[in-house]
Amino acid sequence: MDAAAVRSIALGLPEAEEYEHGGLPAFRVRGSRFATMLDAESATVNLMLGEAGIREATAAWPEHCSERWFAGRLSSARVDFADIEPGLMRELVTDAWRNRAPATLRRLLD
């Protein structure tokens, strides 16, 4: 999987939009960031899955996911998408979107 495919997954979610965050492409839903792509040299994305989601993802798929801490708190899961199954990547990005989307939007995917 490549960055363009991850971008397509993110932008395919309801009301998702791309913007620049710290000079990097990022994605938000109604103003809340749910994913940040990392530099063009790496095949990684940070997903804001919430603490429980981050711990679940890193335990279930340690070959793809690792914890990222910021300012003393667990902030995201870094996902290496170079060798990930497309279905799993879609699930993780959608989970990050669900974690940040308001309930009215989450219902669109239920």
C-alpha cells in the first residue's frame, strides 16, 4: 500500500478533509484531526485511535503499529502501511475517523 491509497481511504470518509499540519498532510473531520501522514520518505501514518484503540492496535498488529507519545500522553498509533493488508488499513483509518467524528456522522457508517 502507498500514501496515495491511504489518502484515498481517509478522504473517502464522510466530511473528511485534507489540510497541512506542521508541514505534513493531515486529515480531519469537523475540525478534529484523525490522521497525519509522515514524511515522504517513510510509509507511515499516525492515527488518533484514542488510548484504548491505540493499545488494541499495537497489541493485535505489532508488526504494523506502535505507540506514539506526545507531551506525556499516549497520542496516536504509528502505522507502517508499506506491507499492510488494504482491509486492515481501511479498518484502522476508519476507526481513527470514528474516534474523532461526532455521533451524527458515525451513524452514516453504521
